[in-house]
Amino acid sequence: MDPLSTLTLVNPAIAYLPGYIDALERGWSPDNVRGAVAAQEELAQIGRDPDAFVARLVDVEAKGAPIVLPDGTTFRRLPGYRLWLWDGEFCGSIGFRWQPGTSALPAHVLGHIGYAVVPWKQRRGYATQALAMLLPRARSLDLEYVDITTDPENVESQKVILGNNGVLVERFKEPEQYGGEDALRFRIFL
């Protein structure tokens, strides 16, 4: 059976949490900026209150706590959510955030969408398929486009974006709070 035929995006739920915990414990992180630190923070949050952890992953009204950037600065949270990739077991996550009423994002937000597939499920087309499955949800919010950023060296992520009709719109320096490194911004027109 084609593994892509079984891939779905699921809302985070307690029933799926053991697979998510296993991935975090095996070194995977849904956060490509903060990596292992973010994974350990999430494991601690799950340990304190698994129900609250799962519930906070979907915040379409932006009622959650402010966002803390890697340099410690804080900003108002945007509406958003994280979905989990599932093929019978946990495969990764894809997150989406937006600013109501516009396709533009505040300067401190690098992109609308971020995704991460667990290493043992990579190179199966899961990220490409998950992004394709998420784009209709973005369209439903009347956005004109979504932006996705990646490192210039991350050729695999670039293939995911290009596979979903993304176009390179700029090479830029990340804001200092993200490290000030070179980055690429792709845009997918909806």
C-alpha cells in the first residue's frame, strides 16, 4: 500500500499523545529553531498536564499566552494551530498561523506554515502531502498567499515547498532574535 494513501492530518488529541511523546523522547522536535530545548519543554508540559498541552495546540482565537522569541522578546500571539501527521502512527506535525484580515505577517513572524517529519518517516513524501492537505484550510481564510521560510541548505524543505507550487520571493537575513542567518522566503499563492 502506498504510504501517502494512509497519511492524514489529525487534531492533536490524548489518543495520539503516546506517539508524540515517543517522538520527542527519541530526539525529534516540532520546532526547527529551538530544537531539543523545545522538545524538552513540551515533555515537561505534557508531564504537568497532558490535556492542557493538547488543548493549547489549537488556538484559532489567539487566546493563549504571548509568544516568546529565542531572544526573550514577547509578542501577541497570532491565531493558529498545529496538526499531527498520522499514518496509523505519529509521523510529525504541521503548524499554521495567520493574521486576521491580511495575508501579510508581522515582521517577527517568519512564515505562515512550519512542518517537521520524524526522521524515521522522512523521504516518503509526507511533508509535501501534509502541506498540500493544509493549503485548502488557508484558502478558506481568504488569504491570497502563504509564506514559508527555510535555510538555504535545506534542499529537502525547498522541494516540499516547490512541490506545492511555491516560488522563491527573497533571500534575506533572519531578524537577530532568530540568529541573523541567511534564509529563503517562498510564497504559495492561493
